[in-house]
Amino acid sequence: MAARAASRDSGIKADKYLPVTWMQGNLSGANLTRMYADPELTIALPSSSKISSWLDKACKAAPQTPEFFLPNN
């Protein structure tokens, strides 16, 4: 959270966007896997701003959690 906030304030975008880009890649991969199983299972991916908001919310809710995915957030 601190690195993402600092990058917003300093104009450096790498720390802000790298986690979002990583998440977009993982969601795209999961979506592609679903497409091969059944094309009707694919979903529209969330925007980068929605992913960024979700990451901020998840990290605020459980800042010491070592796992990337936080269930039900």
C-alpha cells in the first residue's frame, strides 16, 4: 500500500501499475482456460481502475496476509 501510494504521489507509475498488470494477466489466463473448457464460461475482465481499487481494499483489510488472493474481498 505504501509503495502504491508513494508512486501516485511522486509520479512514478511502475509500483502502481505492476500489481494491476500482473492481476490482469492472471485473470486473462484464467479466462482463456475457461474458454477452452466452455466458451460460455468466459467473462468480461474488470477495468484496471476496478482491479486497483480491489487491490487497495484487499491490502487494507488484511495488510499482513502473505497470500495474494484474499477470499471474499
